[in-house]
Amino acid sequence: MNFAIILSGGAGSRLKGIDLPKQYYKVCGRTILSYCMESIGRSGDLDAYVVVAAEEWRGTILQEMQEVFSETSFVRKKFQGFASPGENRQLSVLSGLYALQGRAEETDIVLVQDAARPLTSAGLIGRCIEAAKGAGGAMPVLKMKDTVYYSADGTRIDSLLERDKILAGQAPEAFAFGLYLKANECLAKEEMLAVCGSSEPAVKAGIPVALVDGEEENFKITTAEDLRRFENIMEEA
């Protein structure tokens, strides 16, 4: 079986101009999270998912699920409950992994998804899962189009980087459940707090992480410009 963890516990502090976590901001009458849940629920490659969300938002999520999706919708049928957020993103991932214990087998695949990525395609989800089955882990990436430089202090250029070897990582990332759980449990709390991406524990544990072609449309809503882009896409749909 294939499972997903949707990370919806963040405060969205980098998105200015709204007074609530960005994943709960409504676009065309629905929260951004609901679009993410829809992409997960509609994927024929995923069997079940959990949502990592703070207690104060769970009632809102459940109510919207009832209002937006029918009782027979896969968004509701595949939903397996909540997990509590951790101190940072990776500790929230670990919380989601623990929520799946007893349901997921060692060799099952678990997908880690950001609630603020509402336009992930079913094709990308499927490619990540298939790649993870073969390698142990998988991550979608985009090649850099612009020239890339390194600056130690952010005020001047120190060196030119090889653009062909620089990749921008996306989510969802996919992993073999048992291997990935152990990779996270092997890290001390201080190490977990320093993790910047979901694949980092896997790489540290020696789990091969295959690269999958990402999609430009699979952007994460981080800035006000990202939000306007998503609003325009949905208004034109």
C-alpha cells in the first residue's frame, strides 16, 4: 500500500498580508489545504493519508471536508485522521510516520506532501511512488534555468556554480516506510531541528533518493506573488 502525510502544521510566517496560516486561506471559497487533499485523494496510486495539523484547526478541516467533498469521495474515504505538529517540519514528518505505524508495512511507500502545494498532479505522485519503490526514496526536482552564483554574505558574488549540477527540490517526496522511519529515529533531536528537507534524513542514512522530473505548476505557495498566481489559475479554471 501507499500512504501520504500532508504537512499542515506550519504558521506560514513568510506569507505577509494574511492573519492565518496560509494553508487555511480560502481561494474560490475553499482552503488551500483542501486543494492539496483533493490531489492526494484523487490519486489512484495512494491508498490512505493523514494530515499533520494543530488541534485548533482540525474541526475546520473536518467541516470543510463535509461541505466540499461528498461522503463517497476518495478525499474522505482515504482520510485516516490527524497527527500533531512537531517543533519543525521534520519533527512533524516523524509525527505523521508514527501515526501510520500499525497501518503501513516496512516496504510500503509513504509520500510527504506540503499543504501549500495545491496543484500537484496525479502523474507526478505516481512517478515519485514508482521511483521510491525502486530506490528507497524519490524526490521531484527542477533544473536551474538561470546562471547560479554563490555568495557567502549575500552582498557580493564569491563564485560561479555549475548550473547543470544544481537542482531545485520539490515535494512530494516518497520513501520506503520502514527505512525512512528508522532514518528519522536515528537522528538526535538537535539534528532533526536542523533538517531543511524531507530527503535529508534518508541521505544521511544512506538511502538512495532517485530524482524525478518535477513540474513548474507544482509550486509551493510561499509568497504573496505565489498566492496571486494560484488565485489567477483557479479563477480562470
